[in-house]
Amino acid sequence: MYFSSYPLIEAIAVTLVFGLSAYFLGTVSKSGLAGGVVIGALIYYCGGWPSFTVLGAFFILASLLTRAGYRRKQALGAAQESGGKRGARHAAANCAVGLLLAVAYKLSGADPLAGAAFVASFATAAADTAGSETGPLIGRITVLPTSFKKVSPGTPGAVSLEGTLVSLAAAGLIALTGRLVGLADDLGMTAAALSGFAAAFAESLLGSFPRIERSLGNEGMNLLNTALGAIFCLTALILAR
């Protein structure tokens, strides 16, 4: 799982190079750089290059989707703040569950359930980001999933058919990445993809209720949905096996 005999040094070095590249490309802030390097290095140390590959795939996908049509999303009030730069709180919200599962993966001796759940947490984060970043751009009809009432693009909890399909594709892409690097088998990949999509949709349902959305905030909702994605995946795999 490592390229050298010094996994901690390798983890710090690789993550630092990745983080600095992201910083100079303008996709993360200074706090995002610091937080991302700490979280990324710990994930790398616990799960080796396979786990970091999944994390990296999510980050690259999220960054590309955030930049896509940014000015148009800004005009709609649906753009990521700070020019699209992610901060430490974004890294923590999207990666905290994955970090805990990476630790569990290492302590359990690479338990496949922990590996699949790790992948599912990032599949969830990818599905959520894909839906929220592309929905306002390509969604023709935007509705609240609880009432199917038509609302403006960017409304908290709102979904569109087009954004939902992109969300499913994003979850599938991250799950496939997890399969290719050996963190999940075919069943684990399928469970991770579907669980990630389901958890992201569950967040939309919860986000439709203003009181819940205000209480948890965006970061709290992200933390909750990544946890749900992992739980859904674990439950499905335990029942299937």
C-alpha cells in the first residue's frame, strides 16, 4: 500500500505536494491547505495510496464541478463562497467520516467492510457536490423532493432530474475508483455507489426543512450525509453477506 519503507514520511510528502498544487491552482484557501494536508496525510498513512487515490479523485472532481459555470451559479446565488476555494471546515465536513473509516481500516487489518464504507463516504460527498454544483446549471425543472413544489435553482434541498443523474454518476465514479484500487470488491462498489447516491438524496430531503438546514448548516449537513452513506453501505453489505 506504500511506495517506500517510511509510510508516514511518504504520506506527508505526497499530501503536501498535492495540497500545494491545489493551493496554487486556487482551489483551496490557506486553511484548506493546512486542513487538507493533515487529513490527507492521515488517510494516506492509514490506507496507503489506494485510500489517497479515492480522496484525490473526489477532490479533483469536486474542484472541477465547483469551477464549472461559476459565474452563472454566482448570479443564481448557488455558487461556492470565496471564489470556489475550499477551506478547512469544508475538508473536515467532507472527510472526517472517511478519516475515521481509514483508521478503522488500518486497525482492523484492512477489513473489506471498512474499505467499502470508506469509499461510500466519499461517493456520498461526490454525489452531493455534483448535484449541488451542476443542478443549477443544467436542471430544467427544480423541485423540493418533499412536496415536488417548483422552486428556484440553488434553493436548499431542491433537486432536478438532470442534477440527480449527475449525482448518481459521480457516486458511481468514486465507487469505481475504490474498486480499481482494491478497497472494494464488485459488491462493495455497487453498495458504495448506491449508498452514496441515497445518502446525498436523503440530505436533499432533510435540507428541504428550513429548521434542519439552519440548525446544521452546510458543513453539518455534509458531515451527516457522509456518515449516512457509510452506514447505508455497511448495512447493505452486512445484510448481503
